[in-house]
Amino acid sequence: MTNGPTYTYDMEAPLIEPPRTVVSLVPSLTESLFDLGLGERVVAVTDYCTRPEDKVRHLPKIGGTKRPRVAKIIDLRPDLVLANHEENRKEDVEALAAAGLRVWVTYPRTVPDVFNLLWNMMYTFDHTEMVERVRWLERHYDWVLGATKSREDRDGRLTRVFAPIWFDPLMTPTDDTYLSDLLRVCGGENVFARFGDGRYPRVEWADVEAAQPEVILLPSEPFAFGAEHVPLFKRLDVPAAKHDRIHLVDGALLTWHGTRIGYALQTIPPLLEVAP
């Protein structure tokens, strides 16, 4: 490999030559690599990289996203390690970089960031087989965003949405997050977009009632909300509970930045359609 930085932060990879082997520490990017026709270059993934199931099942596993087996990754000597600012620890990234591995630390916080990342991945790997697919995803994004803007112009507002990411304590994203931007694109206003400190503040049940969400989305990850949690939210004095608009959703649709955006743009907007 050419000389240069051993890891980079955000959108561009620390490479000049296309990588032939890659270890992915990010489930959403593992899926994206396969969707972009790059799966044959993946030599190891985390225990949480579960999609596409038939392709990742037999790949070597290097531990969790928060506690990867750094020594095993170093032994593999991949050309590139894919990481994420929120999902992976800085100390692990620095240990990999100190061993001479090149680490690409991604950090998409908006839906456009995701498309930039997909284009940069294809450029980095010098592989354009899926260019038309990504263009189609961008066209679908434009259509969904246009529909959202038209509805906002018509109704004067978007649907008020609460989407917790944790249960005990209740935690939710603010506006500086991919999840919040995705809700906006799909027609929703994150009721806690400007709440508290940090990007994922704790909220109380009273805060949820005060916010008066019209729709509540309960994702399957990072916390596994299930049918047993729905009655707890139905007790709230909020429009979402009164009008039976509390939905269990695949958490990957809300938090996996990558090619899964296509499924999100199809699935989430109908859940946020509320008559004025």
C-alpha cells in the first residue's frame, strides 16, 4: 500500500490504491459492501454483522463492535478496516492504526451523508458495478423528500414523532443524528430534536407526554423493543396512543446508514402519514 495516514475520520478513506481485503466493524457497512458487489473482498466481520445472512454466516468473526479482537484483526493484515465514530471505540481504532493498518472511520449524520459515503466506497474500491443502483436510490430519495416538502407546505408542519433508542432509561436522538434526519426526510419531526444535552439524551415519561408525539416508532435495535413494551406507551396521554399509531419497526431501517436506506425510504414514510 502507498504511504500516508493510517486512519481517517469521516468521509474519505486513507487509501490511494483500491483495497483488496477489508475487515468491517460496522454491520450496516458490511451489508453495503455486499450490496455494492464488494463482498468477495470482506475477510472478517463483527458478531453483529448479520446481513446478508447467507453471505456473512461463514465469514470469520472478530468479536463485537465495542470489543473487537484487535489482535486477530491485526493478524489478518487487511488492506482496510471499516469503522464508525459512534459504533466503535477510539482506542480500538488507534490500536489498529498503531499496528500499521489503515482504518476508515465513517460518521454519516444525514441522509445525504449516506449517499456520499456510498459513492466514496465505490470510488475507494474502484468498483462501479452498482452505480445505477445508487443513482436509483438517490432518485427515490429526491421523490420522498419532494413529497415531504409538499406535505409540509400543505399542512404547515410535519408529523410529530418519538423514536426512542433505549428503554431503561428512555433515550432518544436529537437533531444532530442520522436517525433524526431520516425522520425529517420521511415526513416526521423529531419531538426531541432540541432536547437536553448531547446527541442521545435521557427523557422521562412526562417529557414524552409534554412533547405530544403523533407517532411512536419502537425499533428492534439498539434496544430490542417488542410487543411487551407497546402497552406501556399506550398508557401515555399522547395522540400516538389515542389513535393507535405506536409501531414496532426493524431498527436497521432507522439506524443502519448504507444501502438499507432504500428499504427505509419505502417503509418509514407510510408510518408517518397522519391526517391533519
